Amino acid sequence: MAIPPGESREAEPPPGGAPAQAGGLLRSAGVVSAAVMASRLTGLVREMLMARLFGAGLAYDAFLLGFRIPNLARDLFAEGALSSAFVPTFTRYLKKGRSEAAELAHLVATALILFVGALCVLGMVFSPALVGVLAPGFAAVPGKFELAAGMTRIMFPFLLLVALAAQAMGVLNACNQFGVPALASAFFNLGSVAFGLLLGFGFGPWLGIAPIEGMAYGVVLGGAWQLLWQWPSLRRAGFGFRFRVGFSHPGLRQVLGLMGPAILGNAAVQVNVMVNTNFASSVYDPVRGFDGAVSWLSYAFRFMQLPLGLFGVAIATATLPAISRSAASGNLNEFRSTLARSLGFVFLLTAPSSVGLAILGRSMIGAIYQGGRFDAYDTRQTAAALSCYALGLAGYAAIKVLAPAFYALGDSRTPMLVSLASIATNYFFASTLVRKAGFGHRGLALSTAAVAITGFAALLALLRRRLDGIHGRELASSALRIAAASAVMGGAIWGSSRALGLLLGAGRAASLADVAVSIPLGAAVFAVVGRLLRVSEFDLAVQALPRRARALVERVLPG
């Protein structure tokens, strides 16, 4: 999209309406963030339960791989490519009329049922071959390969359910309804645990279902509940479902056309996951042998998903409909301003989160996971992976905002090329850090962080060139101030964590005390230093709070 004459350039300040726009964006993101908080917390409860029941070893490694394969396909075909391609197109059809938008929604849902349903059947048939490609190291442990193939076969139908749920989420987001779709993942977590425990430990002995198999069936039933949760809101918005086939429809063709490059771009991400899983399945630990690495990485990334979902995904979800409307109306100045503010908020929220995860990760993991079959050694290894993952959190979250911005501009090729380039980056770092440097599973977490940082830098540079700037000077200034405030916060929580460790020693009680004291302390220090450094995004975030909360913050903070 060319820059019309007279449009603002890099050196121009954001337009005067930016604070109001930022407030609306933050309120929408706040709704999503609250719902995602519920999702991530229920996800943590689910992971905590799995850790206590199965620990980090053969059964959970096999379960994770069985869940990861349909999850890879989900990210490839459903939540990743579909959301990026569907929401901008559906938003344009909404401007034409609700009946035309409903017709497009019916066509897309039908296409998903036909194509993704066929993919599920193929995945179930060829599950042993998929496990052989992803985790050849599992064959070194008796029974592990066969269990992983069985887990994959059980959970593959989850892909179709989550694809339909992702489309429903896109419809509701385009209609400025964010809370219900964002809560859908929480219902998945609750459903998967409830059904899994019921089938694995309740009726399992009578049905001949092993406990870990029952949890796999729970994943599928939880996916169905995730879709059904959104159905009443879809009906109220006027978007039910009718089986409609029409591959010549221009809207469907546009969605499919955008999905092609998006699938290729997301395929690169999935290739990286496959490469890292392949490496992890062959990592030898002196204590656990070939068991543990896959589980440690998964448990660690679950902690990463909390701030990533609360901040990165929430802001991206609220940003995409807004910038899609700006692009559709040709208002690139508003597009730049919204995008710059979104990136600023991402940095504001993820930079201190990265520092906190790196310093307090061991206490957090000890407080949440340690117990039952998850012991202190598992805590140390998971915390080591988390500290490495945390380095890439800001980049990972920023990509969630930047990549869809290209789709809103009708450009699906650029993020695809950046993603494809990440394959080489990931393989270089993974092979170097694991095989040559001997970092084990920590090297895989570091390679993931490196891919996130380089991908963010590439997308930002290309988008700045495309838009002739996105208020880069303001962004850089805010990023430096946020980094300084995060560093001061890091010093404070490191000191408090060390003091509590010397006072209370090791153990679960010490971990709980560290989390209870150091997290509020860090938040307070960051807020005070952020206000003193005049971080503009912090002031806008305060203005977006409810009136009473805003008044309380204004009384407490300096300036």
C-alpha cells in the first residue's frame, strides 16, 4: 500500500487523538487480558495436575508429543494462518453488510470441516510415521514410541474442533466482542482436566483406559467444549452455521489466497518446533537419561505463555480489528499510530515480565509444580529452560502484533519470507548450542529466544520501510526507559529473593514466600521508576484504568 502524499512521516509525532485511541485499545486489550489470565491460570492448574500425576518422564513426554502434533497442525492451519487471513477479510465484508459477512463465515466454516476433517483422518492413520519424524529418540526407551503414537491418534480430532473455534473467535473479534472468545481457552483447560480425570481415573479401570489415555481423550472433549462455549454469542451476533459450499466466492478465495503464504510462514514455525522436538528427544541427561527434556521445555514454556497471552496475544487481538479498519479506509496515519502504541504497550508489559521470569523462575516453578512425581531436580531443569526462554519474550509478543499488521495491509508474503528465514536461524542456534556447546535442553530454549528476537527485528525493519516509519524515535525512547525501569526492578527482586533464600532456606514454603513478596515488590518498583522516567505508555495505561483505580494509583505514585 503506497503512502499518499501528505501522510505523516517518521519524524512526525503521533496524532492528537492517539491517547483516546490508545485508551480504547487498552480497554479492549484489558478485556482480552482478563479472559486470557483465566485461560493461562487454568492452564497452569492443568499443567500442575499433570506434573503431580505424571512428573517429567516417559508417560508425559509421550502425551506431550501426541498433543503437540495436532497442535502443530492447529497453529499451521487454524489459529495462525486462519486468524491472520480471515479477520481482515471478514472485517471488510462487515462494512458491506452483515448478510454478506454471514455468507462468508458459512463458507469458511464448511471449507474447514471438509479440509481439516480430511487432515485429521490422515493424521490418525499415519500417526506412527509422524512420531518417527518428530521424535526418533523415543525409540530408545521401550514402549515410549508406541505410547506416543497412540496419544497422537487419540488427540488428532482436536485439530478440527479448535479450527472451528478459531474461526468463531475471529468472527466475534471482528464484531468487537473479545471477552467470550478469549475465555474459550479457559473452558478448554477446565474441560480437558475434568473429562480427562473422569475417563482416566474414574471410569478408566472399567473401560480399560489407562490414566494418561484418559487425559488424551479429555483434550478432545475439552476442544469440543471450547467451541460450544462461543456458540451462543455467535448466534446472538447473527452468525450461526449453515453448510455452504462455494469455492468461487471472492471472499473465500481471498481468505484462501491469504492463507497460502500464511501457511507457508507458519510452516516455518512448525518446522522449528519439529527440529527442537527432534533435538529434545535425543538429549541425554546424566540423571534422567533420555527422559525429561521434552517435559522440562513444555513446563517452562507454559510459564512463558502467561505473560505472552496476557500481554502479547491480548494486545494483538485488540489491535488487528482496529488496524484492519484503518487499512480498509486508507487511513495509514491512524494505522501507524495504533501499531506504534500497541508495540509500546507490548514492551511496557513484557520487558519487566522477562526479568521477573529469569530471576524468580525457580521459585515460581517450585511453588506451582514441585510435588508428587515432580521433584526438586525437575524444578531446577525447568527453571533453567525458563530463564533462557524469557530472553525472547518481548520479541515473541511483538511478532504477535507485527505479523498480522502485514495481513491487514494485504501483504502475506513478507511475514512468510521472514518465517522461512527463521528455519535456518533456529537450526544454526539449536545445533550449535545443543551439539557443540553442550547446553542440552537450555540450548533449545535459547534458540527459540534467538528466533523470536531476530524475527521481530526483521519484521519491524520491513514494516517501517513499508509505512515510511512508525514513530520509531518515540518507540526507541520508550523502550530504553522501560529497559532501565526493568533493570532497577530486577535488582530489587534479586535482592529480595536472595534475602528470603538465606532466611528461609529451600523448599516449597520458601518458594511460595519468595513469589508472594518479590512479585508485588517488583511491580511497585517498576511502577515508581516508570513514572519517574516518564514512560508515556505507563501514563496511558494508568489513564485507561477504571476511575477509582486510577485515582488510587495517582495518589500513590510520584509525579
